[in-house]
Amino acid sequence: MIAYCGPAAVPDEFWSRWNGDPVLLAVLAGMALVVARGHAANARAGWAALALMLVVFVSPLCALASALFAARVFHHVLLVAAVAPLLALAFPVRRMGSPPLAVLVLASAVTLWLWHAPAAYEWGLATVPAYWLMQATLLASAWLMWRAILAPATAPGPALVALATTVGQMGLLGAVIVFAPRPIYLVHLTSTAPWGLSPLADQQLGGLLMWVPAMLPYLAVGLWYAWSNLRPGEPAQ
């Protein structure tokens, strides 16, 4: 049993497994109030981030991620590759200092690899505090990295190197998971069968999600940077 999202979802009850945690809903409502009052630098990005956080933490995806490693990877991919850049646009906090971009890229990569090491992964799902530590560190490290990449003061060259490095390390992690010869995430060993997957197939699907689809937001931003700087007289914003 996953501590926060509850028992692993099964197909017959999937659409009834919404998360009504009052603390979580209060936090999301507070974020909505901040955006509604005009305190976000980019309101559309703020609303989009909030909508994705509802998908990640409130929708039945939360319970499905208790059953399937692939759903957990999808959850994490949405968090670091979609919610984090949207929050970076909505809340850039430009007056805050920032470590060098290379340090932020390294911190984000280490955090991602750490939480997908089997022992840390299972510990992060064992208790509610550990679960939220996992979520908070994944999101915070990704937000800080995206904030630096998208900052107007960041030159295109370092931004593109940061994006390429992130794509490379995520692809490598996905490949390591795909080619593991046996299931290594034991918390999901007994919960994949109702979904028609073996534990190894579930693990390989999760690795593929991290290997290919997870790269798309980084590639899209990289192409935008490259295109913006090829146009004469129109520097990247």
C-alpha cells in the first residue's frame, strides 16, 4: 500500500479514486487565489500549472500511480517537465539570487536519479512525509532549473546546453530502467496484474515514458530558443 495515495487502484474502481485530501485542496485553493489576484507574472501559465497539479495529485492518476510504476513515472514527468516550467513562467521570482545554471542542472539530475533508485523510491512511498519530500524536492529542483533556463538574462548557449544535458540524463535513466533484466521496484510487484501487465512490462513502459515522451518539453523549448536566435533582430525573450 502506498502511504499517501492509498491502495493500488484497480480498473473497476479507477474513476472513483479521486483524492480529497483537505490540506492538499487548501494549498491548491491558495495557489488559485494568488493567481486570481494577479500576483503571477504569467496568469495563463499559473492556471495551467494549477490544472496539471489537479491531474497529478487530485485525479485518479494518484491512485493509479500506487498500482503502476509507469503511472508513477508519468506523474513525475508531468511534475518536472510540465508543472515546473509553467511555475517558472508564473512565478519567476527574479529578485531572488540563483546558483549557477550548471549547479541547478546537476541538482535536478541528482534529485531525479536519487528518487528512482529502488530503495529511495520505495522509501519515498512508504510514509506521507516521505511521499511529500519526494514530490517537493522533484518539483523544487526542476522549478529552480527551469527558472534559470527561462530567465531573460540567460544566454541561449548555456540554456541549450542545460536542456540537452537534461534530455541526455533523463534518456539514460529511462534506458537503465527499460533494460533492467528483472523488476526492481518491488512495491508494485502485486498490483500490476489487474491492469494486464507483468511487473517487468510495467517497469519497461515507465522507462520508455522517461526515455522518449519526457524529453519533448525540453526539445520544444530548445527549438524555440534556437529559432528565436536565428531570426535577425529578435533576441530570445
